Amino acid sequence: MKRQWRHTGRLTALAIALAASAALADGAAEDTEDSDHMAPEESCLCLWQGGFADVQATTDLVATVTVIDGKGNSLDLTVDTILRGREYNETIRLWLQARDYCRPEAALFPAGSRWVMALQRITDKVPGGFDPLTPNISYGRIGDYTLSSCGGYWLQLHDGRVTGNLVDAPRWEHEPKMTPVLLELLSAYIRGEVSRDALQEASREDPALRELMLDTSEFLRDVR
């Protein structure tokens, strides 16, 4: 009887251990799935650096720009207004995602669209960064710019207001729900004239306005 009890006890302990192991494996798989969902590119490994309010100060050029055209992973931009930094050319070239570069896809920025971008200038030649057989797919040339996908390095600009991962929005979310913020307020923040809290308050979604929009949408559905 004792042997049978010991045998049963060992089987029970083994079953518990296997169940615990399976639970840990499932948890690890869920964590991996979450990480993969949040990462900008499977081949890109980087940490989230923060929203635009946090990352803009670490870049070489912050400016409002208009997309002229693109080819491969490059875009030509018109520099409309410089908010911080220096650039003497009216038109600049921006190099985006290719290979394992942690940058957004060029398709996100169609011709004619306007943006506020925090850009990094290319100052060093990268080995293997340029292939003459694919000149439009490149790391970029010295003097050109790159745009990181590891933070809120760009905001969409429309009618003098910006939207995007401005301040304290979820990681890897570049189009969060928010109240559009006046470009003048963002410019004042970059100059150090208004606080981060003021910028955050301005970007918070207005519940009353959202409720009004929902009511209007419901009304329009009823009258059709």
C-alpha cells in the first residue's frame, strides 16, 4: 500500500511539474508575441526612446517638412520651417527603412503630405551602406538624414496642428487617439517656453468633444 501511495505521489508531483512548465512556456510565448507585436521591424532591434517631446532634443534637425517625392527607401523633402538646428538647403534627402535599419517605411509619407520630423544627420560613411547596383536602396549618403522608428520622431501636420506620438502615448503607437496640438505650442515647447505638462494637457483627448462626435455620427446614420 505504501509503495502504491508513493508511486501515486510521484505521478502527481510529475503532473504538477509538467503543468507548471507548460504554463511558463505559454507565458514566455505570450511575452514573445507581445514583443513581436510592439517591435517596428522583425529584423530591427531597438528600445523605445519615448514620444516626440522626449526624443526631439537628441536629434540634429527638427523641422516642418513637405514630401516632394520618393524612390526606393529615400524621400526628398522641402524644409518649410526649422524649429531647431541648422540646414541651409531648401530640399533635403531622407533615408528610411531597408534591410535591418530601424526606420519607418517610406510608404507612410506620401507625396504632398506635411510633417514635423526630428532628423539625424548622416556624418559617417557606413561600410556596405551603399550598393551601386541598387542606388535607391541605401543606408544614405553623408549630409543626408535618417528618421528613427524607435520613438515618436515624426508628427503629422495638418491645418497648423500636429498629431502622433507626442507625449506619454503608448509605445510603438504612432497614431494614438489625441487632441491635435497647435504647431505654435509645440514650437514654444521646443524653444523651452512652455512645459511638458502643458504640452501633455493640450494633447489629451477631450471627452466632451469625442461624445459630440459620436452623437453626430449616430445622428447621420439615423437620417440616411
